[in-house]
Amino acid sequence: MKRKAKRIIQQPPKAPQDNPKNKGSNLAGYGVNVPPDRFVVHIYFDQKGLADCADVFLAEKELLQWKTGTGSPIRNWKVCAADWIFDHRQRMKRRSRLSPYCSESI
């Protein structure tokens, strides 16, 4: 018994999709531009509810020359900012617990 040949329909190649990793000029909001634009950092901190802390974060990271504690360069500032925000909130909670005006400190 002979096998029937399968017909393969040729489809045109797909057009390249708009991938943010392929665009060199439109990466401002993705976190990979280090050091980031001040305006983008202010927007990020405003979205997290800490608009007044953006300048403190920028000053601290510029002092460290955008490097981690071990000396390696920061690759994604948003990851670093998220860690900074978490630490900041933990410091504020601790400060309020240690306050003499807090009822839990006794």
C-alpha cells in the first residue's frame, strides 16, 4: 500500500513583534537604564505611594555610584528600588514600634 504525501501549506514568515528588549530607545520605563531618568523614578515612587522618597533613593544610589553592597553594578534599578522601598517601610514600622507614643512598645 502506498503512502499518501501530506500537503504542507507554506505560510508567510511572521513579522517581528514589537519586543521592548529589541528597542534601544524605548527602555526608559523598564528598569534597565542605569542610572535612570529622575522623572521615571519619581513616577515609580509615586505609584508605590512614596513620592517624597524618590529623591532620597536617588541620592543614596548616586552616592554608591549605582553599585550594590558587594560592588557589582546594578542592572535593574526597579528591583533595587523595590528592595529599598521594602526596607524603608520596615524601618518606619520599627520606628513607630519603638516610639514612646506607641501602645505596643510597653
